[in-house]
Amino acid sequence: MKTDEPPCAQSPDIHHTSPPEVLIPPSAVLIRSPVTPNDRPKLLITAGPTHEPIDAVRFLGNRSSGTLGIALAQDAAARGWPTTLLLGPTPASPDHPDIRLLRFTTTADLESLLRDHAPACDALIMAAAVADFRPPKPADTRSKINRGDGPMTLHLDPTPDLISGASKLKRPGQLFVGFALEPRASMLDAARGKLERKGLDLIVANPLETMDAPDIEATILSRRTPGAEIQSRSYPPMPKPAFARELIDTIARLL
Ligand code: CTP
């Protein structure tokens, strides 16, 4: 893994020198290599579950494995796109050497990483299964709740909607992608609502069975400008790496 400056934060190397004396034909100046690093979109991907501690040994979590987000990062890195993966607590991890990998545990950790990395990226793919609720204040992780203390009630507050927060700061030209994991019957309606409400350009609707499974049966809903008609494309069930390729292709066309 790279440990140097994040790809999203890299700035062009600017030299202040006098114009060169050598005469270069205008046609040569206009030719741009299609594969210079600055041409490649900078991708920020979040993946995996969040864990919200309730004491020293327990947490609230979910069954997300991070598989799709990891496959997306691998596919983008293989194309030479500078890729940062924010990955939650899952045993899985990417093996492409060019992926910059940063780990999070809680929703608060992920919120802070997004604050640091989202502004400079060209596309944000929010595949993380973020907790909807957490204890109102960080748990005391030095002690353990005992069963002998009798029945207990766990008070939970809703978490902030991270992608909605990031969308409010979205720059023109940035592309934000969300996911909607929903019961099949209500999946598309829910996804359309989330696309609008969360200020997204694209959302991947997929049924509940996708979580922690090797395959995905997805519909991509997209809209490049607010108010425009929503386009939709449904895919047959396929392994997550195959769908990752389709989604990165779609993002490449929209950027
Ligand atoms: N998401 C987020 N912050 C949260 C919860 C979800 O950024 N606190 C993101 C997810 O990463 C995903 C999208 O929002 O890309 C939809 O997640 P989902 O859990 O379906 O949305 P919720 O806002 O939690 O909606 P619901 O009311 O259905 O729970």
C-alpha cells in the first residue's frame, strides 16, 4: 500500500520559468497523452460496515463484507486511476499495490475521513453500510455491561447522513454515487427517493440478499443534472467484480 500523500491531495508540480527559446510547432503543443496521471479521475470509495461500540467487548454492526467496494477499488486501480479506499472493519482487503487504503471503525471515524478526502476527489462511491443508529455518546470501552445488572435498555440516536453532508459541499464536476440496499419490491422507488434526497448523481439499487453475497443484481439509476429525467439500467445477477467493471465504466462515461 502507498503511504505517501493521498492521491486526492496531490497538486500539479508548477515551475515558474521563462518561456523556452525552442520553437515548438503548435500541433505538437496541442497533442495530449491520454494516459498522463493528471487525466485520470481521482476516486474515493467507502466500503464495509461500521461498528459502534456499546462497551469494551460489544458493538452494533452489520453483515457488510466490503466485497463490492474492494472490487471497485481494484478495477479503478487497474485502470491507473488514483484510488483511495476507506474500508470498515472487515477481514477482506484489496491486494492491488496502488490502492491507498485507510481503515475506519465507527461512523464518526468515516465522517472525519470523508471530510478530509472528499473535497479533492472527482468521484465518491459510497458503498459503505453506515450505521443508522449509535449510542448517544461514545461508549465506555474500558468496562463491560454485566447480565447480572438485569434488563437493560439501549438508547440510540440516528447517525448523521454522511453522503448528504458531503453532497452539500460538492464541487461542480464531482460525481457522487450512493447505494440503496432495499427489499426487492420497494427497491427502485426507495432508490429514486435517495438519489433526490441525498444529492446524488448516481445510485445503485440492489436487493437485501446482496449483503455479504458474492453476486449482485443491480439497477443503476443516474441523473447528471438536477431536475433532469432519471435514466435507469438493470443488470442480470453477476459476480461483484463483473458489476464493479460495469459501474466504473459508467462513471468513466459520466465524468
Ligand atoms: N449513508 C450515509 N450515511 C448514513 C447512512 C447511509 O452516507 N448515516 C449512505 C450509504 O453509504 C448509502 C446511502 O447512504 O450509499 C443509502 O444508505 P441507506 O442505509 O439505504 O440509507 P438511509 O439514509 O440510512 O435510509 P433509510 O431511511 O432507508 O435507513
